[in-house]
Amino acid sequence: MLKKVISTLYVMVVVAMAVATVVEKTRGTEYVLGAFYGSWWFTGLWALLAVGGVAYMLQRRVRRVSVWMLHGAFIIILIGALLTHLTAWQGTVHLREGNPTKLCMDEASTIQELPFDIRLDSFNIKYHSGTEAVMDYESHFTIIGDGTEERGMTSMNNIYSTHGIRLYQSSYDEDLKGSTLAINSDRWGIPVTYFGYGLLFLAMLLVLIDPKGRFRQLIRKMGSNGSRLAVVLLMLLPMQAHAAKTFTRERANTFGRLCINWNDRICPVQTMALDFTRKLYGKSSYEGYTAEQVICGFIFYRDEWYEEPIIRIKSAEVRQRLHLPEYTALTSLIRRDEYVLERYVEEYYMGQNDKFHEEVLKVDDKVMLIMQVSRGETLRLFPFEGRWYAPTDSVADNVTMERKTYFECALPLLGILVEKNETADADEMLEKMALYQQTFGASDMPSPTRLTAERIYNDIPFATILFMVCLTFALLSLLRWKWMKWLSLAVLALSFVALTTCLTLRWIISGYIPMTNGYETMLIMAWMIMLASLLMYRKFPIILTFGLLLSGFLLLVSHLGQMDPQITPIMPVLSSPLLSVHVSCVMMAYGLFSITFICGIYTLIARNINKKKNDDIAKKKTDEMHLLSQLFLYPAEFLLTAGIFIGAIWANVSWGRYWGWDPKEVWALITMLIYAIPMHSTSITWMRKPSHYHWFMVGAFLAVLITYFGVNFFLGGLHSYAN
């Protein structure tokens, strides 16, 4: 009876959280915080579940310390959350430079008094060198109280604590003379919660190394056997030949080696050219021309390139309604001296935000990008005293007329020299432009190592090559050739090295671990699946096929264009080592869960095929996949759990709140709770049967898909990073 009650409460908690994320989409965050997460009944569900869990463990006479520690840690975390709910308070204080105040506003918009005065001494914004990309926000202040003065500073991910109150950088005034600090006081909840986190991390480690524990029993049962899974992939990459006027490949390559302020970072022109060409055409080159040649064409021969059908219109509805081909030229969008998209763009900004108008706006963005590049508005090639200028920019007062003339005339002069076929003079002009950048922009420019890394990264389309290689060899690995296992191993190992190189290059280029957006997390997940497969292939050769298949699929998704591969400066709040650990744990967990999903799919298909031939063979394969899946389940569940609570610590450091019931947080918690179910097979007898287990694991993977894709693209929230 007690087990049924606990099971019912468990399901009710999971369903309530899932429903809340959907309701939040329509009713808003404030509504679900009050009606769901902050309600008495929701708190009661968790309390009853905790009490019931303890009672059930006592009833079953559980004696293992690690199990008690694990479940006890969750109870302590819940107690800490309750203490925070009952005793903590949050608010904000607005400061103006030189004016002390002790007044703050709490979450209920009530004015409160702090136990001290605080005076803003200065507020500063730190930028990445040579750009307008923000590196950090800093508030310097003085705490005044009891006849003493205490100087302090807070910035993103840098808390200042005093008198039992923590101060966080929140926002600032436009004139940079004022700053808003978030205030948090949680004397009891945070220590208890953090103790629970520490106990949880220790307990998970003990569960994995406990000689009498389930995970160690699974390791002892490991054996080697293999099977095959069928996947079919066909891809055609058509090539066309065309002739348009632009720089030679060599000269365009030299131009691409210049540096430019693009997307708020200093990078090679080659990077901008690739972004430009991909955005317009959907590929890294255009009919035999490199991206550098394309950008040179629009800069120096714009009238001719306006005639090139390089603008890809993805939407069939837009093409049909406007009578346009899939690839169209800029001139085709201007009929009778009228811009054919203008009417629809205006309708979009007047409120017609349907799918058609959204797609029109995407085409309009491409047109605007062409115009900005061809007019020189985005060509910030000329550095001077910490700022990079485009030919059309208004210059600062300290820029002489001679230098301003150089900014305006350098590119037109280069075009004239090339047009007149004065090769030596054109090459000398490019050399002088590079020398100018090194002379006046040396402090802003990336190091030679970074520039070399970026050029290598730009020259090799890692994701494109690797997804084709991995999926192709996943197909070939189905062949029952004796040497295919070793060939698959070699391909997977080389792919792992290549993807490691790709991620390392992105790390060198950006200066931070590549885990900050959807594209990078896809690469990380593929990398972790490859690593797990290489570590496990000796005992389970089938994992080679799984590794190639899953990593290839993830790389394919990253390649399809739904995620932005551009490298941009990291947001200040993301500049924390805790972020890297948080994302690493979660992505590794998702990668391992995907292997359990493939194990389930494979088993259910193979079982039905082999059952007609030999029941013993079917049972053997089911048992093997059952063992393999469970071996990945335990570390996956614990990595996800660790990732969730490390993320909570990061949030507490950054915002003063370790749990905000954001849809991403909620669905990660739901996923953790769902995958915890098959780990309790001693209590859930239905789960002991391998076929039942695999059916559950296949269905459970839906939670992963919702957490990663569903929240990003549909539910939204603070963690939505579809792009």
C-alpha cells in the first residue's frame, strides 16, 4: 500500500511540473509561481513524498549507508528550499554616484531599510579589447555603518557580502552614473541547501564505488558480444560552374587575412566572409568562388554581384506568393524601382507576425546585409586608439583629416588598382593595410596563435565532414566483414581526434570553453558519445556502431543551419567556471541517455526479428543490451543530477537564487526523476524484465528531447538557447 501511495505522489509531482511549464507559456511566469510552484498543495506533495520515501526505506530495512546518504541528501535539499522560502528575502537598491542611501525595495515593491548606508563611488563597463562587446559590469561602492566605512565592489559572478546580506550587480543607468544592485539575505536556507548538495555529490560517488552496490554488480557482469543496427543515409552535393568578376583566389585570400571588427570581436576578414556567404547562400562557397571572393565581389564589383542569384529563399510560401526562385538576385527583388519586400516588412512591424511575414523578414535581413557590406558600413578595418572604423563611420575628434581620408579611400583605391591590373601595386596596398593594422591595432588584435587557429577552423568544415563520415561508417559497420570492427574503431578514433581539434580551436579562438550555445553543446554531446564509445567498445563492440550513429546524427543536426555556429564574445554572466562544469555534466548525461535509447530501439527491433528464429538468441541479445543500457544509466543519472545542482550553485552566485523554476530547470528535474525510476528495480518488479525496461528507456528519452529541444524552441525561458 505504501509503495502505491509513493508511486502516485511521484507521478503527481512530475505531471504537475510538466503541466506548469505548458501553462507558463500561455499564462506567464508570475501565474505559475503562485498557482503551482509556490502553492500549498505543491509544497505538500514534496513533503508527503519525502516522508513516504523515508517510511518505505525503513519498512524495507535498507542498511546501506550510501543509499541512506543519497536519499537523505534530497530531503536536506528540500528542507533548505523550505527555509529559503520561509526566511529569505530579496530586493534591489538603486544607487546614484556620490549619494548614500539605505532604502531598498523588496519583491513585493515595499520600501525597506538596510542595516547600513551604501554609496556608489563609480560604475564601469569593461569591454573586450577593440570592440563594443561587454566583458563585465563593475560597481564600486562604500558601506557606511557604525561609524566605519568599508569599500567594496561587485560585478557579474562576483558577490559582495556584508552584514549577512549579499550584493549582486543587476543593472545600471544609461548615463553610467547609477547602478542597481540585487540584494539577497538567506542566512539559513543556503547553508542547509549547500550541505545537502555536498552530501548528494558524496553519496553519488559512494553508490558508484560501493562493492555491494548495483552498479558494481553490473560491471562484474560485463561481457563482450555484438550485433548490428540498420541506418540508411543518402546525400547528394551538386556543384555548379559560374563566372563572375571578383579578386583572384590568391588576392582574395590575402584580403581575408586582414583583421576586422565583426560581431563585436576582432577576427580575420575570412570569418566575416564565411558568415556573410553562409547567411546569403546557405553554404561556405558560391558556385566555385570562396567566401573571400564573394565578399570581395560585393565590395569591389557590387553592381555585377547584385545580379548574382545568391540570396536563398527557404520559404516555399514566400517564393510562391512573390513569384521568386529558390535562389534569387538582389536585382530580382526590385521591380519598377520598387522593393518588393517593403510592403511586407512594414506589415510585420505593424503587428502581422505570422510565418509568412517572419520569413519575408529573414530575406530582408539578407538584403540589408548585402547593402551594408557593399556600402562599406560593416567593414571596420581601420583601428585607431581602441576603436575600429569603417569607411563610412563618423570619426572621433582625435582622428586627423589625413587619417580619415585614408579610411575612406583605401578600399576604393585597392579596387582601382585591381581593375587596372596593377598587380604589384595592389599587393603592396594590401601589405600596407596589414602593416597599418599591426601598427595601430596591435593591442586589440588576436595573438598569432589565435589567428592561425581561426584560419584553420575556417578552412576545415569539421561538422560537415564528420557527420558524413560517421553516418556513412555507421552504415558500413552493419556489414559482417571480420575487419569492419577495426575499421569502425579507427574511424571513430580519428573522428574523435578531429572533433577534439575542432573544439580546441574554438576554445583558442573564443578564449572560453565552447559550451555556451546550442551549436557548441551539440558538438560537445557528440564528442562525449565518441569518448564513451571508445571506452566501452572492448566489452561491447556494438557500441562502435552506436557511437558513429549518434555522434553523426548530432553533428548533422548542428550542420543543418538551425543553430548558429558563429563565435561571439561570451556574455558577462556566463564567464564562470561553474558554467563549464554544469554544461559538461548535463551534456555528458544527455549523451549517455541517448545510448540507452539506442540500446532500447535496437533490442526491441532485434528481439522481434530473432524471436521468430530462436528464442535463446533473442533472449541473449535482450540481456546484453539490458546490461549495457544499465551501465550507462547510472553515470548518466548521476551526471545529470550533479549538473543540475552545480547549475543551481552557479545561479546562486550570479543571481542570488539557486532555483527559479525556469522551464529548462523544471524539465531537467523531470528528466532526472524519470530516469531515477529504472534505478529502483528492486522495488519496481515490472522494471526487472529486460523488455519492459527497454520500452521504458525508449519512452523516457522523450523527456531529454523536450528538455533540450522542446524548451529551446517552444517553451522558452531564461535557458532557451536555440541559437
